[in-house]
Amino acid sequence: QKEVEQDPGPLSVPEGAIVSLNCTYSNSAFQYFMWYRQYSRKGPELLMYTYSSGNKEDGRFTAQVDKSSKYISLFIRDSQPSDSATYLCAGGGGSNYKLTFGKGTLLTVNP
Amino acid sequence: ETGVTQTPRHLVMGMTNKKSLKCEQHLGHNAMYWYKQSAKKPLELMFVYNFKEQTENNSVPSRFSPECPNSSHLFLHLHTLQPEDSALYLCASSQDTSPLHFGNGTRLTVT
């Protein structure tokens, strides 16, 4: 079983839609979780960083972690064409050197 | 320059060539990383350097040889690569367990 499972999509939504991106993980030692956004021909950039179960909100983005079910989510409200990118989830514990990534979900927001 | 800078952006090399990828970080971080990103696969951690000392070699073939002369510079020396080594090679840096900051990568094609 892969440590971080993520549906690669692609996911296509109309502008203004609420987007839900999800990952599951198997490693109980994971203590923190991240979401990265990667535009075409660019490196991943950090979007959200959470350290515990619960929700964390930043503008139109909400990260949700449920450690009991080993499930992490990213919600995007009022999605914009500029949100079109690949979204990578990642989990880690103890040392950042062992960050484990999902495959990424390709999102397209259509105007 | 700010952030993490990688050169070259694109590289095409034959299987008998020797080339090097370069990474420079301007963030004052103490750790640097090489990741490999292939289509439809999660990011694969290759090497980690902490304060110039290699702390992780993730079973990478010897045809990839990292070098970290100081905490701001990281190289990946390549020789006798295989076509399956074609991928996007990403450099990242972090300060202790802070989130990773990525460069925009070098797109490598092995012919």
C-alpha cells in the first residue's frame, strides 16, 4: 500500500465551483500535512501547512485533516481559472527530510 | 534573486554524456534536497543535505552523484544515464522542519 494515495484526476470544474481535493495516508507517524500547488513548467509552491486534526483556513482555501481516518482534504471556494494547476498533498513526521507526497491531482477551472 | 534557483531549465543529454545540475538557495536555509518528478508518479526524494552533510540517500543509483559545497549550493552530477532517468529534477530547501521551498526544476531528457 502506497503511503499517500491521491486521485490524479484530471478534475474539471466551472469557474465559481467549490473544489474538493482528497488524499488518504497509511503512516500513523505522520504529524504534519501540506498541500502544494504546481503550475505547468514550475516547481511546487506551498499552499497550506497543518500540524493537527481539524480545519485551517486561508482565504478561499481550507485544509482539513482527520487523523482518526487518515484523511486529508483541500477545499477551494469560488474557484478561479488561475487555480488551474496540479495539487500535491504530502505528509511527514519527526523530520521534514521524510516528507511523502501523493501523485498530485490535475485541476482545470473553466471560465 | 530570491528563493531557490535551478540551472539549466532544460537539458538533453546522451547516455554517455556527463552533465551537472545546479541549485542555489537564497533563503538562508540549512537543508537542501534533490527530488525526481516523473509523470504519474509521486515526487521521489533522492538526496538530503543538512549543514552540508548528506543525511539521506534514498537508494539512488550511483550514476547520480550529489555535491553540496556549502549550505547555499547543491549540485547533481550525472553520468551514463538511462532513458528512464528522463524526468523533472527539483531542488528544494528548508530550515529545520519548516516546509520545503522548491525551485522550478530542470527538465532532463536522456536520449
